[in-house]
Amino acid sequence: SYVEPMAMAAARIHFQSNVLIFMIIFLLIPFRNLAIAIAAAKSSNSGRGTGFSIDLIHRDSPNSPLYKPHETPFERYNNNIFLRTLSRLNSLNMSPATYFYPNNVVQSNVSTANGEYVMKFSIGTPPLLDIYGIVDTGSDLMWVQCLPCVQCYKQVKPIYNPASSSSYKELSCQSEQCHLLDTVSCSSQQLCNYTYGYADSSLTKGVLATERITFGNSNNFFDNVVFGCGHNNTGVFNENEMGLVGLGRTRLSLASQILSQLGANKFSYCLVPFHTDPSITSKMFFGNGSEVSGGGVVSTSLVSKEDKTYYFVTLEGISVGNLSNSSKLIPYYNSSGAISKGNMFIDTGAPPTLLPKDFYNRLEEQVRNAIKLTPYQDPRLGSQLCYKTPSMAGIAPILTAHFDGGAKVPLIHTSTFIPPPVEGVFCFAMQPIDGDVGIFGNFAQSDLFIGYDFDSQMVSFKPTDCTKQ
């Protein structure tokens, strides 16, 4: 029943070389595990208005199904880190003019690039097999490889067979869900065929369908989840990857679909610092219980832009030094000398925070002035700002991100200086890029309880010890 729709064009993106070096170095060190396990949940049939939490496990952790235990950090770089990093950089540095295909479909990069975290879930009725899907906040469509395969990449685990599931249902061209994607076409059987492309020219093609998705145990399921049943999937995929889980802002994303069934339009997460013991995982919360509340909470508005997928916010500037004392605020001006609305988006898939070149240079100058050490030079580290010291505690200044609406988010030294694989060295976890749009990366998000409320269109921050969540 599958008919290939039209092909899609790839975007071209240009990044500074020092950003590439930075992300390559830091992606060499495993984060936390990224398979998703349910901490507490109820059935979607009886649990509307409830919520649940999951563990986020980083793809390069020893506990990740994508981890290769016999590789050294530098072998990991040689075998795949470079490609992942370059592809991720491409997706994050799109200028506003190149975010889209001609028909305004967002181009994020494919799973191997956006794969900071993996989600484990079961699909079908009865639950047919466990799926390990790459979590991507920069896209919306959830898809898995499906039989029969017109052209599938090599996959170690069994490929999902929809014919074996009693809850699988293909969507027609007339269905409302079919119109949530622009890149669809009708088969001769009037089924909703899709093509979904990524910035590195990778594609998934197949049929839009609905299915039962189960987390953890058979009582925690969600029915009629729209997903792409991918019969033709080409690109830079890992043989242990079985698909991709889109967690963007549109109605098509898995986050939006889960929240609509829970009856609470909010989710949150708390990322542990990357040097944390691997047995301690990051957490993500959906529905009731995901609220970020209590003392120390600050909030800012989500900004709607032409690109509907990303979580855009407005950063007014970053101050260097304790706010109770004298601190230097560096305003986030665009190329026209003004502060643009929606000048940054929050991304769990990008390790460093990426800032427009002029803004970054002014910020780095103030950080250098505040640290009474001589910067450390090493050809392996490129041009990034680094210091040779046992710890940055008491050395690095507190940085405060000033968001629209008066939200001041403190960034402590474990979020702003990260140790690369060079002993006794710490490097600044922010880097310059071309263009006016920045990215608030996952290093800066660590030890912050961050919540998204789709009803109020707000994002909230609360300094938190995420190891205790």
C-alpha cells in the first residue's frame, strides 16, 4: 500500500570551525543513560489527568543500547562522533532563511545527529517489541522502521511488523492527522503517504498511521498515537537505532499527543551535570506532577515564530558576576542593534550554548576579566577558552541569563565550564556562531528544573539538584 512521494531538498548550513572542535571534544565523554523507564504511571484509559516520569539515559553511556564498550573516546570520535557532531551543528546553525524547505517544513537533522537521549517504549497490541528511539526536540514526527521494507537501513533488533498488531491503523488522505504534515501524498488506496527529510539529506518515507504506545508495563499505554510507519529510510543511521521520537511544539509530536491524553498540557525535565555518576539518571515528567513550582521559580514566554517546532524564548542578555554585587550585563543585540523576540531556542540535543559571534565575544571578554588565571592553550582544544585547574569552584563567576519578563536564571560553574578529555582542564561551555539566533544547550540546562506549559505558553526555570529528583 506504500507509494513513494516526492523527494525533498537538503539545506546547506555553515558553522565556525571552533564550534565543531568544541562539540567533538565534549561528545567524546559519555553522558548519562538514555533508555526510558517509567517511574510511576497509570493507563491512558483510566489515568486521564494523571502524569508519569521517565529516566533519560544518554546515548553514549555504557547503559545505552547505542554505546560501543570496546571503543576508546578517540575511537568513538573516529567511528561516528565526527559525523554526529557535524550533522548536529548543521541543524542548529540554520539561519532563519534556511530553517525550511520551500514549503516551510522544518529541517532538523537526523537521529544520529540529534541523539543525545534515547527513549525506550513498546509498540503494538500485544506489545510487539521494545523500540529504542532517538529523542529529538528539534522535530515533531515520531517514526519507526516498518515491514515490509522497500529500503531500510540495517537494524540489529527486529523490525516492527504492523500486520502482527491488532491496534495498528493506517490513516487516509482525508483524515485530519494527514494534514498535520505538508509533505504528504495519496496512494492509490487513498492512504496518507509521508516524506520527512532532515538537513543532512536523510529521509524517512512511509505511511502515517496510529498505534498503541506502551511505556514500561502493559498498564501504561497511549492509544491512537500518530506515527510514521517508515518503509523507506535512508541516511546516516546507526544499526541500533529503530526510529526517532519527535518532541517539538506542534500537535504531531509525541509530547503533544501524550499530554492531550493525560489532560494536562505540560511537561518538564531535570538534567544532571554530565560529570555525575552514571547510576544517577536525568528525569522527564509528563502531565500532572510536572509543574515547576515553589521558591526560586522564574518564568518567561515561549515565542511563536514561522518555525513552529522549536522552543523559542527571548534572551535579553547575560550578566557576569553575583547579582547581589556589581555585575556586568552584556545585552544580546542583533545585527541591527536591537534585542529580537525569540532570539534563542532551548535544545536538549545541543551540549554547548551557542551564541551569535559579536555577543559571544563581548561575553567572553567579561568572563576572562573575572577569572584571575591565565587561559590554557592546547591545539587539541582549538580556540575555546580553557583553564588548567583542579576545579572551577570559587574561580568561575556566576553567569545569569536574563530572559524576557524579568526571569533571571543563574548558571553556576558546573553548567558553564566543562572538563574535556584533558586532565585538569576546564573549558567554557559556550561558543560563537554566525547568525542572530542562539541555542540554550544542555550543559547550561543542567541542575535546572525546566518546565513547559503549553496552555500558558510559558517556560519555567528553578535551580535544583537534579541528582535528587
